[in-house]
Amino acid sequence: MMKMKTRLLLLSAMAIACPFTQVAAQGTVEDYKRAFAAQRTYGNDKILGAVSNVQWNGDEHRFWYSTNTAEGQVYVVVDAEQKTRSTYKTMDEVRAALNIPAPEENRRRGPWRPQKHWMVTDPENEGGPVKSPDGKMEAYVKNYNIYVRDVETRKERAVTVDGGLGFYYSCYISWSPDGKKLTANKLRRAEKHYVSFVESSPADQLQPKLHTMEYCKPGDEVDYHEPRIVNLETGEVIAPSTELFSHQYNLTTPYWAGDSKAVYFEYNERGHKVYRLLELSAETGKVRPVVEETSDKFVNYSRLYRQFINDGKELLWTSERDNHNHIYLYDVATGQVKRQITKGEWYVRQILRVDEENGVIYFTANGMRKNEDPYLLYYYRIGLDGKNLVCLTPEEGNHSARFSKDWKYLVDTYSKADVPPVTELRDAETGKLVMDLEKADISALLAAGWKAPEVFHAPGRDGKTEMWGIIQRPSNFDPDKKYPIIEYIYSGPGDAYVPKSFQAYNWTTTALAEVGFIVVQLDAMGTSYRSKEFEEMCYKNLKDAGLPDRMAWIKAAAKKYPYMDVDRVGIYGCSAGGQESTAAVLQYPEFYKAAYSACGCHDNRMDKIWWNEQWMGYPVDSSYIACSNVEMAHKLSVPLMLVVGEMDDNVDPASTMQVVNALIKANKDFDLLVIPGARHTMGDAYGEHKRYDFFVEHLMKKFPPQWSEFEDKDKQAKK
């Protein structure tokens, strides 16, 4: 009781000391109720004319989609050739109009096998027989070796004899197109590493349960592969020199060239500074590089695209080698670049289709158009010769398109974070408009009080590179008040994270703003789709998290909008964002005054191998220690709430608990919320309420409303 009285007196004193008396009108019971109801209040049902589920009808030039009208949901069938549209009330009517057969009853066929957890590595020892091209023979693994047998007589023979328990043949076997050879990897399994956690409150028993799962962390041993080619006519097994692929993070399953003279496989070097597409000759047994990507920091291998064309004589490949992701054409025989097909200070995102017959590539890209948000996605086509670039979706916005089967037409829906969606039918060769389809009406959303986020950009740490993000204000926004600022953070070169398309409800900003905050989100240096230099800011430096850019951006926003109180800035995030939000208050407490950090990968030595070795490098060195929140925990000087799910199977829960241990040893005050039974979580509904309270207390300097005021919250949420 004495502690509660002391806390109340302290909060009262802080409120008196706060120079902005208007603050008392924020963080109220009504604000909380509006926040809890925001998902329902700003639902998609209040948007008319938004298109979903676009489906082309087989190889026809007719398609259908669903949309909301004032009378309810309807289905629209469009004939692209005739430029006609018809509206129906039910899918049965659509099926009748398009001669679509009724869906079959969903029956489960065959045995159901539970899907393995994504952290579990494949032992490659379970797989059925693989038939030869003529269907007369089949290959399989038995006793760690490759066998073949006659499909008709069932007579079998071993074609390898050197496989054993410690170094065995993979079940992923591939026949050469001529049926005379086989290829597969030979595999040496690494010692497995595991994470264990206790489920304190299982639903089916009183006593806790111990769970253990495979989990590989930075520095752990990984599986090792070597390709093999088996000549079925001579019995020869080709085991090549490993010189070009010895220091493996991963080696892909080999696949055949069309002429059966070679196999190809891809080598990702441990540490990710080298990535090679290699050719193994089935005639000489020699290995040569077809493509080699190198970097002094990291090759972002998730960006790589590859496709053989011209009967395997040429290869399309994407690379960030000129600081932006672009398409290159290789001569396979020489391993030389024939031409760079796309170029410029913009970013190829995805190759959608390669039309060899017409010599055209369809792809998406961002950043090509100047004087607008560089992250907006557009659709393009370009010749294989690098000429005749055409934008197929010319209107400003973030685009999503569905092409007809013959790629003659596309249905394009585009929007921006602050502009509702428009849907059009366009010619897929020229990009010309064929038909207007729908334009969303958000009158009901606006009538409910919805406020669009503002797209805002300002220079980052270097004073010249623009950072792009959004500013979310509450629905009862009053420019005469002062608002604490809360940043939602998630960073890293895996992606860009700020929403670019229209959404009525943003899970990370909308509800929290209703409590009485201005919530912001931006993509700073260390994220993707701007340039290689931009994303490499994170290398061996994940603690940076773009925080200097973020602070500069927030200060610029507050300078433009004086009601944004730059002296009261909080930050929150989950997973990588959990690590980054804690790192923010440990490194910059003069700016970030409070942090809510959920399920953070607080020490990169404790987290999954593929995320951390990609950005922090290999071997594990002192940079891992320098980026650890455990090592920096003694610096804590502002409020911090740590949240963790006790069953987190994404980030080891011990990562959070080790920060807790370090804080306790440093005699630091902090809050901890452990959610029984929860996995990788921001905190679920309970944690969301705690997040509101945490920021109301520490940024608004007032005592949050009693939880008894919201006893009907769950009942209301279900209505």
C-alpha cells in the first residue's frame, strides 16, 4: 500500500511538473475504449469499391472479382475483349456465367504428415523412388547408398557403395534427361543443437511440460554436402574437387543441364561474402564457376534470381553489384556477362515472367520514378536486349497486378498509405488503360473519425538521404495539444517495413494513436530496396538499427509540427524490433525516453543462424558482443518493459531472460511481462493493454485508468 501511495505521489508530481496541461485530456478511459474498438470502428466494411480476389477464368479474357457496395458484397464479371461488366450477388451465379464447375468436396486423401518446424533441418533421408525419364527405372536410397531397380521386374542394384552413416547419399536424386546418369548430394550431418523451454501452464495437465526443438545459432556447425554424378552405363561415380565450395553455409541440390553433359549447383559460403553458381561436368568431373557474386560485407542471397534460357546457353541473373538490384544476361559457356539488361538508381524487386519467344521480361521495380516515394512498386516489361522499357502500371501508387494467362491483359489495383485503392484493366503490352473498374469510397470510414496516416520524408543522418515513413494521428487530433511520440520499429535488410498500400487499420499504429499519441514508422538505413550501400549500414552493426536516421527524421517532423513533443519520445517493437527498441534506450536515452520490447533477439549469438550470420558475419567475433543488449544493459537509465512468450519458438526466450539477468545484476529498475503459453508475440491483447499503460505512465506522466473500467472490453470485442 505504501508503495502504491508513493507511486501515485510521484506521478502526481510529474504531472504538475509537465509544462503541457493539455496532457491530462489524453490517456483517458474514453481514449482507451476508442483504442480497443479501433479495429472494429475502422473496418474494411466501411470501404466501398475495394477489390479483392481477382480471378482470371482459365485461358479466357474474362475474369471476376468481389467488392463491397452500399447494398453489400457483390461479384463482378468482366469481359476484357468486349469491355463489358456484369454484377452478381452470389458465387453460384458467377460460376454459371463463366461455366466454372462447382467446387468439389474437400476430402483428405492419403496419410496426413505434420509439417516440420521451420528450424528443423532436413536429413534428406526420407523420400520415395524417383522414376527415370522413360518411366522404366527408378532410383532411391537404401543403406545410405543409391539403388536403381527395374519398375517391371523389381530387380535392383546398388550404384554407389561408399555411403555410410556419417556420410550418406541424399534422397533428392535427379535423372539426367537422357536417362543415363544420376546426380545427388552426399551429405554429412552436423551435430544438432537444441533450445529447451518450459510450458508452465499446459491446458491438458497440471504439471509443466519441457519442450525441446532443433535450433541452430551463429557459430554452430552446419550440414555439409558434396555433389556426385553416377554414370549408370560405366558404373563411374564422379566425386569432384571441393575447392570452389568447401567452406559451406549451404549447397543446393544439383540439377541437370538440358544436354545431360553437366549439373549445376549453388554454393553459399559461410559468412555470405561469396555466392557461386557452379557447373560440374559429367564428362570431365571438373567444377567451374558460371556466376560468382562477392562482397566485402555480405551478398544478400535472398535477392538472387536465376533462369536458364536459349536452351541453357544463356542465364538471367539478378545482382546488387552496381549498388542496385538489376538483371544481367550471362553466356553460360564462358561465364561472362553479355549485357546488363536493366540499370539505373532503382531496384528490381521480382522477375515475373520471361517470354523467350517474344524476347521480353516482365518484372516489378521501385525507385525508377523521381519526386515520389521511392518504395512504391510498379510493373514493367523490357526486352532481353535491354531496350523498350514500358511501365505497365503508370498511375502513382503502390501496385498489385494479376495478369491473364496469355499475358495480354492485367488487372491493376493501386493505392498509397493515404490514398484509397483504384482498380483498372490495362493492356499488358503497352500499359494503356482498357477499362476503369472500381474506385474505393471511404466516406463511411471518414465519418467514423478515421484519420489517414501522413506520408512524411526527411533527411537522415547524412543530411541528404531521404528517409520515408508515416505519421499517424489520433482520430480526435487537436493541433493545439502537445502529443508524445511513439515510434514502432522493425529494421534489417530482410525487407522494407513501412506500409505503402492503403489500409483502414494498421496493427502497429492505429489503436496506439487513439490512446493519445502520435505514432510514427519509417524505413531507415539498414533496410532494403534503396541501394546496397543503404542496407549495408547494418553490417556487423545491428545495434545501429538506423537510429541516427530515425532521430533526425523525428526531429524534422517535430520541427514542422510543433504539437509533436520531441522531448517525450517512446519506441516499441517485437523480435528484431524488440532488440532495436531496447538498443535505442540503452544508446540514446536523451532522445528515447521509454521502450516496450517484445521477444527481442537481444544478443545475436543467441538467435537463429540465418538472420544473424547474414548481417553480423562469420565467424562470431567481437562485433556480436558490441551489439548485445546484455552487454549494454548496465547503461539503462529510462523506463523499459520487456515482454516474452515462454514458448517462443522463433527467438530463444533465454535471450530476453539474459537481459533480465544483466539488469538485475546492474540493480536496474524495469518491467517484465512473461506470457504463459505464448510463442513469438508482441504481447497479445493483454500485452497491448500493458503497452498502453506503460507509455501513458512514462510519456504522459499520469496514472493509467484502472483495468476495472474495461471489464466489458472482451465482450465488446466479440460483438
